[in-house]
Amino acid sequence: MLLLGTAVLYLWDLSASGWGNSFYAAAAQAGAQSWKAWLFGSLDAGNAITVDKPPAAMWVMGLSARLFGVNSWAILAPQALMGVASVWFLYAAVKRWSGQAAGLVAGAALALTPVAVLMFRYDNPDALLVLLMTAGAYTTVRAVEKASWKWLALTGVLLGFGFLTKMMQAFLVLPGFALVYLLAAPAGLGRRLRDLLVAGAALVVSAGWYVALVSLWPASSRPYIAGSTNNTLWELALGYNGLGRIVGGSGNGGGGASFGGSTGIGRLFGSSMGLEISWLLPAALIALVAGVALTWRRTGFLRASILMWGGWTLVTGLTFSFMSGTIHPYYTVALAPGIAALVAVGGRAMWERRSMLCARGVLAGMVGATAVWGWVLLGRIDWLPVLRWGSLVLGLAAALVLLVPLRRLAVVALTVAILSAGAGGAAYAGATATVAP
């Protein structure tokens, strides 16, 4: 039902978005007409210049356009299906270590994140990027369980193709993935380090083959690499889509205008990004802090989950918060799986330990913070005041009841809490799906 509901949400009236991003739609059209244009991600079938990103996302759309013709559905449907697959991979990854209920909560939270609804109904490369990173999280989970170098190498392959989708942004999840394997895989330190080196080699090969192909192809017979200053993918990766995005500045290609608000720790909660990604962010941060405290001197899958999803959320969130180059609010879709997983994993861990007052306090804090922050976000757009106040009252009431150590009351309160806490974000996500970008 989760996947069916996600598919309906992402595919319903999809053609209302037209061509989506006409820039990438043009590349898909060119790829449907010329195999060379498809290979390089050219903007036109004559192969004058490429798009300003690697071509992996264009490969998918170009093949779809070849199979089904150049039309809105052929361009946009692959992204919607990537969204459904991302929800499944997140569900599967969370379920293995935290159970089915937590997996369903994580999957639903990702599916109903407003920026996810937007980007999985659009033709930017971010949809494929999120799919590859979420699939990488699943393969990392499988690798950690039995110290499997094969599963870990597959993680490297997936992130290598993530590089061919949106370059170095795919590597923001690497610290969390590497750390969880290094600390949690059931094998000796030497073997764990060896496995990480194998995965690193797999990543280099899966990303590097295309970089080598472009470098060795005579520049006179291929399109110009857009976004670079010297017609190379290396400069595109390190300049326009690398340091230029991080440090900004006119000399760094990607250092143009920021559309994400002022830099700083509050950027993700601000007017530009808050409505897109931050509905569950306070709860995720509470879960992260509580999870670290709970597992500080312990081992096991709970600590592994906190390390992986917490690393994903912290590294990506801090990078987005402080990068000075060009940034758009929709970039935050890369945060959605980490936030959703933290809320589900942390909530489940606290629920299992609800006989302890501190665990009930954390759970109540997650619910209460979500209710209050949803009230703030809905107030910014003066939208559905009944929902705004209703979810606040129900959420705070449920948070208070969760403090009481009575199982029957707690079950009812948790049900109300999940429905009320997610109501604002879910309603806004639904509204997002009805509006053409």
C-alpha cells in the first residue's frame, strides 16, 4: 500500500508539469535523436554543448524518450518511478534493523516530504541522485550485517554512478556509510579497512570510466563540456560543481546567486528551505542526540543506524547550511531520506524503552517539536488555519499523554501523534503535487 500510494501521488496528473525543466528535457530529446548526444548529455542533437551536469539522468530520460516518444510522460515518469523505488529502498533498509513499522514510517515520511513530491515529479537529476544514495544505504546495511565486501563494493558502484548524476554531491553520504562499516561490521579491523578500500576502488571505476572516456575522446569531435572553463569534466567537477558551490566567488564557476537564503545554521529552517524539508527536522535532530546518548557505550544495529542516518543528515545538512555558492531549495531533497530514517529509527527505539521516563520524554519531545514547528511553517503561508491549529493541539496533547506510563493510553497517543505530526507536511506535500512547477 505504501508503494501504491506513493506511485499515485507521484504519477497523478504528471503531464500537468509539461516538460518540467526544459533544459534537461532538451537533452533528453537530443539523446532520443542521436546516440552521441545521448552519451554526452548534449543539449542538441548536433552536439554543440552539453548540459552543466554529468549525463546519467539524461541517459535514463533519453532511453525513455527513444522507447515511448518525446512527450511529457516519457520525460517525467522515470523520475516518479525513481521516487517509488527510493521509498522502497528506504523502507527495506530501515526495516532490516528497526522492524517493519519503522520501515513504513520512514518510507511514508520520505514519500510525503514536500521537496520529494516536487522533485520526483520533475526532470532534474536529483531524483536519480536520491535513488542511488538510498540504494547505497540499503547495500551498506547488507554489507554491515555480515561484513560483506561484495555488498560494500556495490555501494561504491552506486555512489560512483551518483557522481555521474550530480558529481560530488553524491559523496556527502560517504562519511556516514564508511563510518558505520568501520565501527559496526562483524570482522577484524584489517578486513574492514580492506573492504573499504575495495569499495573505494569500485567507486573510482564506476565513476572514472566515463571521465576517462570524455578525456580521451578528441575535443574536436565531441560537444563542449558546459560549466567548465577548459572543456573538461575534471574542471566541471572541481570548479563549477565542486568548490564553486561550496566557497562561492566569481572565480569559481558555481559561485552565482544563492536561492536558499543566508548561510548559517538556520538556513534549513528559513523562509526559502523550511517549507520544503524541515517539517520533521526538529524531531530528527532530537532522535539523533538521544540515539547517540543511548548507544554511546553500546554496539548493535541501533548504534549502526544512528551512525549511518545521522552521518547522512549531519554532513549533508551542514554542507547545505554553510555552502556559499549557488544553492537552490530543491537540493534539500537529498536530506529527506536521512531525516525520515532518523525519525523512524529514533521513534521506534524510544517506544521500545517507554518504561523509562527519559525515553518517554524524548518521544514526547519529538512529537511536540514537530507539532509546534508545523504550526510555525503553516503560519508562514497563512494556509489552512484549521489544520494549523488542529494539528498543534492534537500533537501537544498526544505529547503530554505519551509521558504517562500506561500502555493503552500510549498506543492511542502514538497513533494520534503520528497522524497529527505528519498532517501539516503531508497536506502541503499533497498541495505541491497539484501545482505544476
